[in-house]
Amino acid sequence: MTHTRRDLTALLENHGLHPSRALGQNFVVDPNTVRRIARLSRVGEGDVVIEIGAGLGSLTLALIETGAEVIAIEVDRYLLDALRESVEPAARVVHADALTADFSDLLAGRGAVVVANLPYNVATPLVLRLLEEVPEITRMLVMVQREVGERLAAGAGDEAYGAVSVRVAYFATARVVGHVGPAVFLPRPRVESALVEIVRRPAVAIDPAVVAEADLFEVVRTAFGQRRKMLRRSLAAWASEGVFERAQLDPTRRPEELTLEEFARLAAAR
């Protein structure tokens, strides 16, 4: 049984709680929405799920219904009693900041899926941290502000495409699998949310033996530092003579037009 709006409001009142604006807390109060997220996460019996930002347990309860083993992480100590009341012992509650938590210790070598409703201010750094530092996490389904979700999943030529998109593509494939309107949250946000599925690649997209990761992302960051300019201008200080010819790239193109593989050619040609 997942939380309804009435259940969640009563839980807040009983524990003397209010959503924290500083932590970007918007609690999902619609059972259909959390069950939809759980379904899209494709988890079930035998899976280990890490839910980040469990809040008061609305999504946690839906994940428990799938039969998966759920580890619910929550940074706000004021919510812990209410969260534990809602989901224990069916789920394990961990008080931690996901930006600094030791996931390898938490998982003890087991693979896991992350399912999370992430606040705007931590969504991008957290997703990148998990991709870069926690190989045990093989897949994610994250609910984020729509603008952030589009950026995470964007491909070359898309309006939202940028350095973050390239970074995600290096480690994983990403796609927007759904949208969630503001009416299902308490308090109601002013923006729409996107559901983004991120699946880790078996190996990074560009072989580090061909192009070192640091060299690749130096050119990506430099190019997108002046994203509206042509490559010959945005990369003027970076480029060596003849680099565009060696990479077989037109220097009048703009950074948002280049694929990850084309950025790798540039880095290798320097």
C-alpha cells in the first residue's frame, strides 16, 4: 500500500514535519505515479535497489511491492523516524548524503539499480558521481526536473545537448522514458519532471588506450565553454596546427553538433 495525499499529509502532521525548500523536497502523493516509476525501473525479486532521497517512503513502498531488496537513503535526519515508520522492516533505511556516501561499502560487491526522485540542485552531480565512481550501479531510473532530464539524455544536435550529455554518453546510454506533472507532488513544484533511464555500458564508449579520458573531456569542456561559437574560435587556445584536418572535422561547426566520437577524434588528433 503506497501513500495517498491524505496519508502523507497525516504523516507530516503527526511528526511535526514540513517539506524543506533548502533540500528541494517535493513528495510524491499519487500511488499511480510511484507504481508507474517502479514499473519503469524494471526491478523485481532478486534485484537490489538503492532509492536515493526516500523522503517519507511513497516510492519506497512501491519498490517494496516489486519484491526487490530496497535500500532507502535519506539525508534529512528529521524525516528518518517517519520514513522508518512507513517502510521498515520491509526496506533498509540508511541516513546518508548520496553525494558522499560509500556505495561500494553499502553494496559489498553486489550490483544494484538506482531509483530516485532527485532535487534539481543535486541531480546532475549525483548522476555523474554514480557513473564515474560506483561501477556496481548498472542502471538508474531518476525523476528530475524536465530540463535536467533532457540534458542528461540529449544527443548531438539536440537543443539540450552539452558537456553533461557527452559525459553521460561516455559511461552509459540515456533516454527520457516519461514525464510527470506537478500535480502529484506536495508541495506542488512549478516545473514538470522527466523520468530518465540510464544504463551503464559494459565499457566506456571511447577506449582510454586510444584517447585518455582526461584529454577527451578537456576538449569537451573547452568547446562547450563557448558553445555558440564555431570550433575554430571556441578551441582557438586549445587546438594545435592542423588538428581539424587530422580529425577530419569542419572547424566551422559548433560544439553542440559534435558526437562523442567526433570529440574523441579531435582529442586524438591534437
